[in-house]
Amino acid sequence: MSDKFRQTLMNLALACAASLALLSAPSFAAQDGGASVPAAEVKADEAKPAAPPNPEEIGKDPVLTGAFDKRMFMVAPAKDKNYTCFVRRYDPDHLKRHPLQKVSAMKLLVSAEKDEETKNLSYSFRLGVQYRHRKGAFDSSGSCNHFIADDGGDMRYGCGVDCDGGGLSVAMKNDQSVLIRLERIRIWQNNKPDDEAGTELVAGADDKIFRLDRASIEECASLVTDRKELAAMRSK
């Protein structure tokens, strides 16, 4: 897992704490009776050269993120919620060549929705997993942000599961396929996010990178449990 992806997961986990810290931060503005900043110091600060761009900010560049989103969703995400689905069912020949692979099928639903207050897009994912030697369907979900990968410098989604549930990254392999990379991710059996049904998909020798292919939205319908959202998704 790249350093930037780890940072993305940390940012997702610490978002609430950061907001509280900002609210409680002391104000440095001059108040009645307080000391003011000398004019000479203000001019000196203004004369300082601008700091060089932070490489991590590249992942927030609206031009780059917009181009990535358009490639992912095949349209520029609009006000209404947008979805895209990717699926892979591994055939017996593939599983024979990869005897240590635990996963027999995987599907990924990515969504983008514009926040009416901030006007910014928010991203989320839902993952479906089936094991080759274990019965039942497993799934996971969480939120995503853009980041630039250390290995190759390509744009990706870094997605995390709440409560230190690990996560994954999503990159475009081509216009019709994505590459999912993970080290560990919390999953639950049959849409039951509780401690008893929870487990983890941990990357092994053959479970680190998964290539999934673009599919119809209906292929990912099983990952959506809300009837209204499912109806809205199917209407697109």
C-alpha cells in the first residue's frame, strides 16, 4: 500500500477529529486591547515568495479529478447520483493457475453525488465478494477520495471503511476495466454489518490486485439494499 493511499485512509478516519480541532482552534486576530501585528511584519510576509505546490494537492486538482471521473463513469458526474459497475467471475482455468487465490467472484459499485450545500462531489463504493472455498455472499462499503499513486503516478480512488476497516484503491486499467488493490478490508456476510458477521479479506499471494470489467448496473444491484435508491439506480 502506497504512502499516499495510507494517508488517504487516515484522512477519512480523522475527518471528524480534524473538524473539531478547527472549531476549537484559538483566533489570532487582534482584539480590543490585544497586541496588533506591526505593519513591517505584514509587508515582509506579503513579500515572501509563494510556497511550491504540494504534490499531494495534485489529487485535488479539479481538471485532473474531473477527467478521471468522466473516464470512470463515462460521463461527467452531475447533480443526480451517478453509478458505475465492474464485475469479475473467475473461471476454473484462472483459479487453477492461481491456487492461492481465495476470491472466486468480485463486483464493485462506485457512486458519485453532488452535495447540495458544498456543491462538491462525494464518492462512495460498495464491494461484493464470493470465496471459492466458503459459502455465502460478502460485502463492504465506504467513502472514497482521489489521490495520486506513488507507483506510476496515476490518479486513483482511495476508499476506506469506517472504524479502521481497511480499504482499497481503484485505478483505471483502460476505459472498460479497473484494477482494485488492497491489503485488507473489512467485509460482512449478507449485508449484516455487525461484529458477529464481520470478517476481513486479507491480501495473500493471489489476492492483492483484481481486474474487474465494466458491466451493466443491474450486475451490481445486489449490493444496494435501499429500495428507493435501487429504483433510482435502475432508472438511469
